[in-house]
Amino acid sequence: MFVILWQFEVKLGNQASFETAYGPEGPWAQLFRGDSAYRGTQLVRDSSHDYCYFTLDFWNSEIAYRAFLAAHRHTYDELDLSLQGLTHNEQHILSFELDPALLRL
């Protein structure tokens, strides 16, 4: 399984809107859900910093994720632009392969 980890610093007062937009039922997940290789999204908040969040997007493989991006780049970029006002900063932290057996711990 391929995982993409992003970090976000959310603007004061935008936490609820951010959680809705970036959560597992938000527009990002809805966009991704159109691809059969998408496995889900998790949104977590840093317990030591109320305005710091992380998303983990799960895909069958890096190849499948890259193919999705190539096919949906315009829609992806439009959605990213439309939600830009919710955060001060967003940063791709890392992408990695995860052994699915580890998810059963």
C-alpha cells in the first residue's frame, strides 16, 4: 500500500471547516474515491498543537496514485486552490510503501 502524508497549519477559526474539507468524507476523499485504487484518507490532529493536522491518503500503489494525478490534475489543482484559505501552510512530508499486514496490528 502506498501512503502520502501531508502536514497542515490551519488558520485560527478554520478548524471545523478544515476538518470537513480534509476528512474522510470531504471533497478530497470524494475526488479520490472515483478511482478504484484509492483506499481511504485519515485526518489526525497533533495533540500538542491545536492547529496542526496531518492527512494520510492510502492507495494501492504509487503507480496507481501517479496515474490518478495525471488523469485528474486540473480538478486536483482547482480543489487545492479553492481550499487554500483554510491554512497558513501545507507541506508534503513524505510518501512511502506500507506493508498492509502492519495495518492489522
